[in-house]
Amino acid sequence: RIVYSPTTAIEMTAGKVQVAIDALTAGTEAETLSKLIKDASDATKEINASDSVFRASTKANNMIKSARNHVKEGAMQQAEQELRSAHQAILDLKKIL
């Protein structure tokens, strides 16, 4: 297993969330989009730092999971909002480090 520095893990996760946002706005089919969102959710597990960072990353991951559920329901606008909020929350983790 590769261990990433907290900053690298945050940037990697933010990048995966951005890929999902871009795919959503491009009209990608729900199944593919769901997989991209799952990848972003899995990437949050690589963010390893203090307890405060862990709590904040868990909140961001919950937003990502919510977006995935919205995609499954066909609610793309809500999914996009959740992903954008999660993206910002992940970027904000750098301030906590």
C-alpha cells in the first residue's frame, strides 16, 4: 500500500472529485458517474492526519456519498451541488493541517 502525505492525499482526492464534477456537467451516464464518485469517496480514506482533519474529511466523504445516491436517483442537480460542496470541503482540509 502506498502511503501519501496529507497534502498529497487531499490534492489527489480533490482531483478525483473534480473529475466527477466535470463528468457530471458533461452529461456522463449515471453508471460511469457513480464509479467516478466511488473512486473519489475511496480516495478520502487516504487522508490521514489529525483528529480534526479526520472529522472534516468524514463530513466531506458523507457529501460525496450523498452525491452518489443522488446520481442513482437521477437527481443530477443535487448531485452536482453535493460534489461542489465536497470539493470545497476537501480543499479546506489544507487549512486544518
